[in-house]
Amino acid sequence: MRIRGGVATAVGRVRERNEDAFLVQDPVFAVADGMGGHRGGNVASALALETLGSFRLPDQGAAEALVEDIKKANERVMEQGESNRDLRGMGTTLTAVVREDAKAHIAHVGDSRAYLMRDNNLQQLTLDHTLVQQMVAEGRISPQEAGHHPQRSILTRALGVEDGLDVDVLTMDVHPGDRVLLCTDGLTSLIEDGSILRVLEEEPEPQSAADRLVREANNAGGDDNITVIVLDFDRQDGGVPITGSETAPAPSVTSPSAPPDGEPAGNREALTTKVSAPPREEAWPQAQRARPRRAKPGGKRGAWRWRRGLILLVALIVAAVTGIRLFADRQWYVGDSGGRVAIFNGIPTKLLGLRLHHVVETTDLSAARAEQLQPWRDLHDGINANSLREARTIVEQIRQDLSTPGSGGGG
């Protein structure tokens, strides 16, 4: 059975860089959404898919082999995070499909998703590994409330977080005419399933469908990175013609080449594999070996040039620090302050010795006890929130969880 496909990705209108990654390398196709922000989410997603890129279809047990490769990816992300202090706490979602004759094996961790469109019906094939989905399963909130819950992005399972990773796996028969969609939550957090189905029905070409889904998510706010793979299973035999596009940053981000309304930038090309590569560790030693140019004596004129350069350098440093402080002032997170759960304004790091965060509110909740609960185990690294109100909502959820019998107690 032949596959035709399209791929599109965009940074969105809010984020400054794309932490998503995708892999298109027959017989495996995957999307990953890195988490950790300044702590290397883009490194985690790229490293996971780089590992998965070595997958080879075995004579038997394709689903098991796929799960094993994802567990290897989990180990690599964990090892990188533990060995590099700047990357500690990073992780990634991963949703992948492997085709084997007339079957498709789907493996999944996190809140990226896989969908199947068949006979004009759209079915979600994966279950989100999020705190909100867990609350739905427990009957604490409704599915309708889950779609707009402030904690919908808090993951309960991801690559790079812990050993013994559980991977959801599904094997299904594929029929001619089936269309499979892989996407990160930058699409599903803004576009309802009904709208996704409408686009998939109205766009017969997989690339045009992928482009339009990304465009509509951007137009709906684009508050996260967006990545989409659309795969069509045809009756014909043959290869895997896949096209793809990567949009430039949306107009809200400074970019003279950015197209209007999140349109693809036009650099569409045939793809076999596309993953963002982690930073090369050898780049710094190479820079150290570069021989500095010796300055020539220049008298008063040379001294003035030197002073002017120094003034410009200081101005650039001041501007950069000011910009970072302004950015930090708009960030919020819940963390540990003196052993208590607290709300912070800023980002949990230092710049040139300056702390870029401060405590806004301290609670009576024990941080150590909160970290014993799975959803809050990363409290010491900081749990990001989009606003003070959302941070307070997270604190209240921690309070409720600590008060649940068997949780370890409150306060």
C-alpha cells in the first residue's frame, strides 16, 4: 500500500523558537513536542527523533521493536539531561506510527496526538497523558471542561523524565482511503476536532491539508509551536512521496521574511528525514582554536575606535539584560521557597549573577510532600504558569492533592 503525505510546522505567534520536531522516514513517521523551555525542550525532541530515526522494520514484532526504540530514546534524553546542567529537567512528548504492509502500529507518550479519518469520521487514536485527562478519568471534571482547563498542559508522562517509561501502543488494519494525522498540541489546543475533520475533508491533498491546519491554528492565536503530519493510504503500491513546509515566524515575532497570517514560507521540498539537530559539542573547541587578529597601533584615532566599540558593547549588554528582565517579568511559576510551595514571578535562573525571579506568595504547603506526588515531582525546577491566576490555580490543585487520603498529608 502506498503512502502520500504532507508535513508542516510553525513556531506560532507567541513562542520565540520551535521546540517541536518531526520525523518522516518510511516506515516510521513521528512528531515530538519538547518541554523545558530555556532548559532545552528543542534538544529533547530532536534527540528523541534522532534515536527513532534508526528504526528498521523487523521480520516480526514491529510494535515491540518500536516501543524498544522509544525506550532507548527515553534513556538518551535522560542521560543528556543528567550530564548537562543547562538541560536538566528537559523532556518531550512523542507520537509515532510505523506502517507494516496493511497494518499501522502507533506508539504514544505525552499529549501530542494521532487521529484516523475513515469514511468521513474522525477518531482520536491516542489518550493524552496529562493531569487534566487523569481528572476526567476520575470524574472530577467533564471532557468539555478539560479543553479549557488551566492545567491542561501539565504532563503525567513524557520521555526523559524517569526510568521504566510506559508506552501506549495500538495496532490497527489500514484501509485504502484512510487518512492518519499526527500533531502536537499546538494544533489541538486551539482547533476543535470538528474543525480538524472539516479541513481534512475539504483538502484532498495531504500537503494542502497540513498547511491549512497549521494556518488555522496560527489564525486562532498560535500560542504554541504547531507541527502536523498528514498521511494518506492509497490503493497503489510504490514509494512514499512526502512533501513538507516549515513556516517562518509569525508576524508578531520580528522577522522581515515572515509571511502574513502564518502562511507557509514557501520552502517546500521533498523530505526523507527532518529533525532539529542538538547543538554540536565540538563547536566551542573549534572557536577556541580560531587565531585572534592582532590589532594595529592607531594613535588617537585607534583609541577612539576602541572606546566607541567598548561603549557600543556596553550598550548592547545593557539592552540585552533589560530585554531579558522585561521578558522575565511576564513569566510565572510555582516552586520551592524555603521548603514551602510558593509562587514566583520571573524565570528560575541567574544572568551575570542577577536573579531573574522573586517570590510573590508563599503558602503553608510542604514542598517536599508535594514532590512525592507524580504531577508535582518537578516542583524544585519550577512549574510554569501563564499568569498569576494560573499559578494560584496550580497551588490550589496541589493543596487538593495533598489533602486526598493516602497522598502523604497536607501542610
